[in-house]
Amino acid sequence: MSSTHQDVIILGAGIGGLTLALSLHQAGIPCRVYEAVPELKPMGVGINLLPHAVRELGELGLLPALDAMAVRTKEAVFFTEHGQLVFTEPAGTAAGYDWPQFSIHRGDLQAVLLAAVRERLGDGSVLCGHRCVDVDQDEAGVTAHFADASGEAVASVRGAVAIGCDGIHSVLRKKFYPDEGAPRYSGVNMWRGTTRWKPILSGASMIRAGWLAVGKMVIYPIRDAIDADDNQLVNWVAEIEAEQPAVRDWSREGRLEDFLPAFENWHFDWLDVPALIRGADSILEYPMVDQDPLPRWTHGRITLLGDAAHPMVPRGSNGAGQAILDARCLAGRLKKEGVGPAALESYDQERVPATANVVLTNRRTPPDAILREVYERSGGKPFARIDDVVPRAELQAISDAYKRVAGYDPAQLKNRPSFV
């Protein structure tokens, strides 16, 4: 066994694990991150960082780096599958928040976090090629066991606590819940891509259009001015109801013929949707799945964080945000209560119910439920006035209710004390 000892062993160098490392460093708590892949490379496509998550990254001093990479979202806009405007509201600082909303490539966000971790904690703070295979614990601490990419055992590591930030296929989640059922399929598959495109609408709009029964799109820019023609890198997600789920693999390639027909007639005065889709650099396919909330994440000196703890249907632009909130809350508890089981239990008591509420709300009434209401009440037909279909106040109430559940209601967020 290695003589290496860290106060906190972080298993996984995704968004949650890297945010946790930065937060623990800020709190003066030694840690190291162990990552399964041999080398960290950009993966995925676009994600949104809502103001509650940006507040936390701002407290880590990362706003300048994020501003250099991301697009500050100005508005959320909803359209029908006929291209008719349904609802719009300002976003981020335009909505009166003290913090912006960022639309960013997941790889860019991970790169910002990784660079900060290596700069602040040192080059050896993130060890790749360390796939966690198990963690043992005793009264004095934990021992994490690893294998490399070939499956050969590498030196075990001793620490005070271990945090499973190892994503949707978490080894530690399976350790504590070996009989957990299969992921819960929502009945919807999604295809994601990025396309070089001229600015759409405000050039900083998060667009949702259509509905799942006939095809729904989510579209937003994630990089500005990427070439001499001032094109943006635009992220898009196509979602359609389907009887069978796709394979649960974030890197699985998708095929145009499986979803493009639903959007072939989406030629609007503000966007040619099929042309946007066809222009993608590559396409990824994924089922919209989640898991039922767990009763607890913490088991003695081991706990879970992020997707390992609460995989959720990606319908509230909130998965990465909740992982960031987990990390900040956990670091704050470890700082205040000491590095041990009591702090992990306190973290568990706060974050398990909060994230369970988000998981269940993402199933029932996420922000895009605005589109469901319009589709069902209009029968999927064009209308003369949206207020004749659904009053604006009712649509605003759906949006506001989600903000309260997810923790970014403006007043609620402004008045909440800092985690760390």
C-alpha cells in the first residue's frame, strides 16, 4: 500500500470533483483528485451554468476565466413547433441577478476548472489513470483501491474521507446500492451537436421550441466570434418521444436519420433548423434517463456527489449546477465541522432532499413544461394570440416555481449565506 495520505480523496475529475478540489483548497483542506481516464480531454457539448452555480464559481475567483470562454445568456425564449413565439424572459444579470448565466462547452468549463486546480494545488493534484475499484473504511479513515486502464492494480491511497464524484456509472453508488434497478427512462431520446452559425435572435438567447410528442429543440450559443465571419459555436439538442431508450453512453454517436425527419419542416424566419442540424461537426445520442432519489449518499467516511449521487433528466439546465452546489456545500461542512463522518452526514442531510426535489421536478414540471402547456391546449395548431391559449402569468409561474426548487430564485439566492 502507498504511504500517500490525503485528508480528502476525490474520485473523479469532472465538474463536481474539480469544483470540490478548488473549494477544499479555499477552505485550507488538503485533497487530491483521482481520475479513471489516462488523459483528460474535452468531451461533451454545451451546458448552462445558472446564476446559483455561477455565484459559487465566482466565489472561487473564476468569473474572468469563464467570461473569456463562455457566452453570457441574456434571455430564455420559447417557441412552438410552428416557430411562433410563446414566452420570453430575461436571464442572468439581465434578469436582475448579481451573477450571470453562462452557456459554455462542457470541455471549456472542465478546462477552466482543471487549470485552476493545477495552478492552485500543484501539478500533482490530479492523477489520471486511477480508476477506483473499491474503497474500504475503518474508524481511522479510508483506503481507496485503483486500477489503471489495462486493469492492473496501482498503489492504494489512504485518506480521512472519500468522495465519489465518479459520474453516472459510479463504483461507490453500486457499492452501497448493489441492487438498485435500471435507470428510469423518461420515454424520450435526445441528440446533441454543435454547429458554426451566425448569431440567432439576440446572439445570447437560450431557445426552446416545439414539444416532445412532435419534436423539441433546445438551442443556444456556447462560444462567441469563433472565426473571421463572427460566427458562434451553437449548441443544439433535439428531443423526441421514443419507445426504446438509446444506450446510456455520453459519447455514443447519433445518426441524422433517427431524428431529423421530425424537424425537416422547421424553416422559420428566425432560423432554418434542419440546416443547423445538418451543419453539425458531430452528433451524440443519449436517452433521457434518471434514477430514483437515494435515501442517503453518506456511509460513514464515504459519500457521493454530482451525477454519482443524483443523475437527473437534463431538462432544467441544472445537472452541472447541482454538482457545483454539492461541492461547495460539502467543502463548507468539512471546514466547519472537521474532516470526518459528522461533516459528511451534515452534507447528506442538506443536499439529499434538495437534489431529490430537483430530480422529481425535472420529471414533472421543468421550465420547458411551458411548451407542454401550449402544445396540449392549442392541440399543436398555430394560434392568433398566445394569451388566448395560456395566459402569460401562468407561463411565468412555471418558470418561477422551478427557480425556487432549484435554488436560484433571485431573492432566495441573494440572501443565502455562502457555503464556504
